[in-house]
Amino acid sequence: GAVVSQHPSWVICKSGTSVKIECRSLDFQATTMFWYRQFPKQSLMLMATSNEGSKATYEQGVEKDKFLINHASLTLSTLTVTSAHPEDSSFYICSATRQGYEKLFFGSGTQLSVL
Amino acid sequence: LAKTTQPISMDSYEGQEVNITCSHNNIATNDYITWYQQFPSQGPRFIIQGYKTKVTNEVASLFIPADRKSSTLSLPRVSLSDTAVYYCLVGDKPGGYQKVTFGTGTKLQVIP
């Protein structure tokens, strides 16, 4: 099956710093990528939908200036958490797909801890 | 988007068959039903997908009645490694995953 690689797996940062998370589709061209966040014992919450070459579409309540999403190529999307604060600590997951694919392919997730 | 409803949790003993039902009363004509499995601190993993009747693969079966307002994921002879959260998703394909939202999922605990 298709592989989606997400890095880093975990990151610890100080409050006020920015953190970038990468999501790569290794063996297919992903026309659409999604970013989710997940708090402990809760379901995945969709943050934004990212189509290659266009601006991301953010879900209601998600600050686009806080969570910068770039989908510059068909194999890479990045999520940058700007000026991170402890409340941004969460598990972030990306997924990718393309036209004609039957399912979503998920990255392994990134655990962000902001001190 | 069709909203899904699943039991929050289920327990099962090893070796038993487990059936998890998902309700999706507002499913649209073009919608498919997909189930994912998620282990702690990992991304979800595809299990099975179907449109109607029955679908079977090497790990599970999916039963969908004629009205498609519900679906049942069947896991044969579960083992401890099947302890995970199982999510039912409803959406259009292909390329229709423009806005996939996850419901609460069902936490399956397999007991020795």
C-alpha cells in the first residue's frame, strides 16, 4: 500500500517557538492532504484540508495564522505551529490521498509537547 | 456529511468474533463506508471499505444492509493485538475525501 511518512515523530519545544511538521507521500502523488490533531483519549479533529498548489482550507475554530500549512508539491505538505504554547501540545496526524484512490493513507503522527 | 454513531467501547475475550456497528442514517447515494483502526500514538490504518452488501478481506468483514443506514465491522477470532480504537467513516470516493471527519470511534479491549 501507499506510504505516508511524517516527521518528526515527537518534538519538545519551549513556549513561543515555532515547530514544523512534515508529511510526505513516498510512493504516490498526493493531490490532497489533511491535517488532524488528537488529544488524549479523544478522536481525530480535522484541522485543515490542503490541495497541492492552493491555499489550505481551515476548519472553523482553527487559526490559520497559528497553524501554517504549505502544500507546495504533490509529495510534501508541512504544518508549522507558530509561537507554540502549552495548549498546542497534542498529537498531530497527516493523511494523504489522490483522485482515484479508495482510501486515506495516514502518517504515523507527531507528538508535540510545548513546555 | 453523514454523521456516524458508534458504541464508545467494547470488551471481548481472545478468540471471539467481534462485531462493531456504526449508524449513518444520513448516508448519501455516493457515499462509501470505510473502517480504520488506530493504536495509541499511531496514525489510523485502513481496514476495509464497502458500498453495499458484504465485503471481506484478510482481516475483517463488513456487512451493509440494503438501506445502508448502518454497517457492521466483523473481526473474526480477535487477539490481544486487536485492542485498538476502530473508526467508521462515511464519504464519497474517489477523490471525494475533501472533508473527512472522524466520529468518536469504538475502543475495543481484548481480554486474555
